[in-house]
Amino acid sequence: MKIARDILDAKTGIVEGARLIFPLGHSLPEIESLPEFVVIKAILSETDHLPAGKESGMWNDAVLQAKKEELHEIENRYSEKVFPACTAIIKKCEEPI
């Protein structure tokens, strides 16, 4: 799973990556059923009011700066939890069918 690898390689931010991974859980129930997937859900729940990725360009600069600080704090808080979650997702996707 490229998105999970990009999070591990710091090519994609934790919040942006979680937002991209979450919908895949609906089409891949084996991912959504992983205990580690709760981390992805928690990130989404806690950050749904924050800009991430391309949508950041649509925000007012002053507001964006304040939100970026909050986003950075949340990404730091989840960094130790999201890496095992991404590893588990990658491993599950690589299992033979």
C-alpha cells in the first residue's frame, strides 16, 4: 500500500495519509478489521477540522498558520502509533489471497 509506505517514508503527512487510507478500509475489510486501524480512525476524528495536503491552499493564511501548529502537535502525538499501524496495513496488503 503506497500511502502507508509514503507515511513511513515521510513523503506524506500523517493526517493527510490517514485521510487517504481510511476510505480504503470500506473496500478492504481485512484492513479495517486490523486492531491498528483504530489509530487511523482516531487521527481522522481528531483532525477533521484541520487542513491537510492540497486543501491547505484553500485556507486563509492567518488561520492556516494557527491550524498548522495544531496539526503539527497532533502529528507529533500520533507519530509513534501511526508507524506500527502503517506497517500492519502494508503487511496485510502483502499477504497472499
